[in-house]
Amino acid sequence: MSFFENKERRLILAIETSCDETSVAVVEDEVKILSNIVASQIKSHRRFGGIVPEIASRHHVEEIIICIDEALEKAGVLPEELGGVAVTYGPGLVGALLIGLSAAKAFAWANHLPLIPVNHMAGHIYAARSVKELRFPLLALLVSGGHTELVYMKEEADYKIIGESRDDAAGEAYDKVGRVIGLSYPSGKEIDEMAHSGHDIFHFPRAMLKEGNFDFSFSGLKSAFVNTVHNAEQRGEELNSFNLAASFQASVVEVLVNKTICCAKNWPVKMIVVAGGVAANRGLRESLKKSMECELPEIELVIPLFDLCGDNAAMIGLAGFVEARKGNFAELDLNADPSLSFSDMKSE
Ligand code: KG4
Ligand code: ZN
């Protein structure tokens, strides 16, 4: 089945259900986002302090058809006008992925459309295409709830992991320390806001800064934070949460910015892309921008708009166009791959 054959417009329907957001989008001509419906389930998971996979799957089942209808209606597009269906097939929660995948397959089959498989993390990177045309080679700092990675892209859809977290992901660390100071899940955004009203008085460790590689580790920082809070509790002392947030954020941001700058100096990159939920962090955005202006003025920095940093289907549509151009279509036996990695994706 060839892509956009006999179609007047170049339109893709995109579906994302890898975690706790049911999202469907319609994207036109590579970069035009006509609709991007995101049904968040966060309220249902909050009382458990994290994502409950079974609850996530149930919500996806309830929401997916509604989101598909809404995305088409908002875009003013009929199924027969579409040229393909892009869908996240990994990484993520297997039950959650399967709901989106089944819906995408059914929709593609019923409307005689090709199925375009998309890696969720590639979607995060290609969210940056909504801001600017990507220039290669580029370096992507991927920071989400499940991943912290530095990815080198020599060209379109070619991914090489240069460094990654050896333990917790950056977003995961934010969520875990937030819980210790009584914030609700997910706490990254709130810690970011609190950090702007506090000071780095605790000087938590900056892990692996001098290691000479581009890997990360956040578990030592998390333990230092938790020990500081618990020791104070045992002494009957109450610590200032704003200073705790500022100190935690200063450590995360310094490590992320330092490693990214250092990596960009070692690889011939024209552009740095920051993507994933933690890319919404104001401290990270400001600090990286400032450091790059001083140290790497010739390299462009691109960060998706706030709405496209977290999980959403528009980014899957943007990456879907790239996969489709490469002729990367899937059969209807495409399975979910919960631990899909860039190293599993062969570049041409
Ligand atoms: O990419 P994402 O929406 O989902 C995954 O694929 O994991 O990332 C969610 C993560 C959560 O851990 C959340 O706390 C974090 O992104 N996050 C932030 C901010 N906004 C969301 N972390 C730090 N600062 C923020 N402003
Ligand atoms: Zn994500």
C-alpha cells in the first residue's frame, strides 16, 4: 500500500496510549497539528502515588474511541481523507500500549490505511519539529518519567544512545522526592515551581559529573534528599520545602546541562533538542539556554512548547511522517514492545 496514494491532502491519524494519557491527533503535511486530544487519567492514579497499570488500561479502553472521534471532528477531517495511522508500539506499559495498538489496527484495517509504527521516545524528539525544522547531526537530551538519555542523530530517524541513566530517570527522581515532602503525583512541575522560591542551601551530590562518560545516576541524589528529610524529622526539625526543592533541582539541572554541553562538544552537532516531560522544567530550559549562549553559541537549541513536552499523540504523528517517508509500515500482527529501545531500531 503506498503512502497517500490518491489523497488530496497528506494527513495522518496518530494514537498514543503508552502510559497514563489517552491521546489522538491529526497531523497534516509533516508539521501541521490540526488536533491533539489528550485525556489524562492522572486523578485516578494520584491516590496510589504512581501509575497503576491495570487502571491505565481500563481508562484507555473507555477513552480511545471518544478521543479518535474528537480528534477527527476537531481537525474537520473524515477517515477517508487520511493517508495513514501512526501508533506508539513501545516503550511503555504493555496493557496500555495494546489498547492503542488494537484501536489503531482496527481503524487502519476498516479504512484501508497503512499502519505506521512509532517509538514513543522518537516521538518525544520529533515534538521539536513543531517548533523548527531539525538540522542534523543533532543531540537530543531525552528526559521523561521513564528515561534519561543523550541520543546522537547523525541523520533523520537514526538514533545512537551516547549516555543514559544507570538507575532512576530524572522524572522518576522528581516524583519520588516529591512524595517524601508530601506532594501529589507527579510532582515534577510543582517542585520546579517551588524551586524558584527557594535556594540551594543543601548542596546535594552531583553524581557522575567527573566520570568522563555521558551516563547519569539519580539514585544517590534521591537517597541524599530522603536522608536529609528523615534525619531532620528525627531531630524534630522541619526543613524548608522550597529550599529542598531548589537544592534538588539545582543538582539535577547542573548534571543534565553539564553532560549535555560536554557531549555536544565531543560530537559534531548542529542542534540540541531537549524533549520528554522534564523538558518542561523552567530551571532546565533557562540554564541550558544560558550555558549554550556562552559555551556553544554556534549550536541551536530547540525545545518543544510546554504542551508537547508531556505525552501526546501529535508528537507520534510528527514522527509518523518521518517513518512513513522511510517506508516503515507495519503489518496487522505488529505487537507491543514494552521495553523497545533505540538500539532495537535499525537505521537504513
Ligand atoms: O514524558 P512524560 O510525560 O511521560 C513519560 O514518558 O514518562 O514525563 C512525565 C515526567 C514525570 O516524571 C513528571 O514529574 C515530569 O515528567 N515533569 C517534570 C515537569 N513537568 C513534568 N519534571 C520536572 N519539571 C517539570 N516542570
Ligand atoms: Zn513520554
